[in-house]
Amino acid sequence: QIRTFYITNETAFVINMNRDTKRLARFRHSNPSTIQRYAAYEWQTDNETMKMSQTAGNANATIIQVQQYWGRQYPWIRIAAYKLGKHGDAACSLSHLTLWQEKLLDAGLDYIFVFEDDVKILEPLASRLQLDAPDVADIVLLTPSAMKQVLVPFKGSYNETVAHRVVGGFGSYGYVITRSGALKLLQNILPKCR
């Protein structure tokens, strides 16, 4: 069966850091205006927060609380940030996880499109604002950044003859994720890593 996913102002998000206003402007110039901005997390270390709290009051305490919560839920985030010093990786992961939590689980949306802020959405998606995919897909990657793919017969509205099932890969410039997919990923993303 085929399922159609629509880009609307309720279902499409671009993840962007507050300090990256130029990247957001380029994204807005090149892509559909219906895509909402979602503020990316910038990982705060306790020392940074202490310095910032002294000048800005206690506004950053919530950021630390969010980081600690997700660090307890998914220890690999804590490992990336504190043991490996990969604050950007941890913040990126946290941004995606919290977007899924807020929009799919808390707000009850059935699916969302998620884009990085340095992507240009290509045709036919840019003009049609819709994507057909197998209805059993929990996540649809919108990039060819996959190392291992299996072709699966598929007949969509754009006369595709195959879909790519990713069996190994890295990164994505954009993707569609369903509520079911978010639940599965949040329950199973390296939950036992210590």
C-alpha cells in the first residue's frame, strides 16, 4: 500500500541553532515557506552554564535539566558529550529526539518532516509538497547518504518502480518519521549503552 505524506506548516520542521541566522535565511530563500523553524539545542557544559547564569540570571537551568533528562534516558548522549567531548553530536541528537517527543508523542501528530538547515529541497518534493512511500515505513530518508540499500518494488504517484530500503548508512539531510517510528527509535536507540 501507498501512503502520502504532506509538507504543511504543522508537519514540517527545519532544525536550526539560534546563532545560525544566515543559514536559516539561505534555507528560507531556497525552500518552501511552510516549513517551521525548530530551535536546535546547543550543548551547555556546567562551567558554561555557571558563567552564563551569573550574567543572565538562571535562564539556562532548564537547558541543563533537559540535557540531564535525555542523558539519563539515552546514556550514549551523555557519553558523547562528556566522555568523548562531542558536544555538537550530543546537541544534534538532543534536537532530533526532543522534536520527535514534542511533535509526535506529546502533540499527537502522525508524522513529521525534519530538515537540516543547510539543505535545498529538490523537485518534485519542493513544488508538490508531498511524498509517497510504502505505508509500512516508519522513517523515510530524503537523501542518498546510505551505504547499503536494497531495492524494493514500489509503485507511487510519480511512477517510481522501486523504493530503497536502507539496511546501513549514515546521516540524512531530511527525513519523514512517523509516530510509530519515533516510539520504536526512542525505545530502542542504544538503550543499554553505558
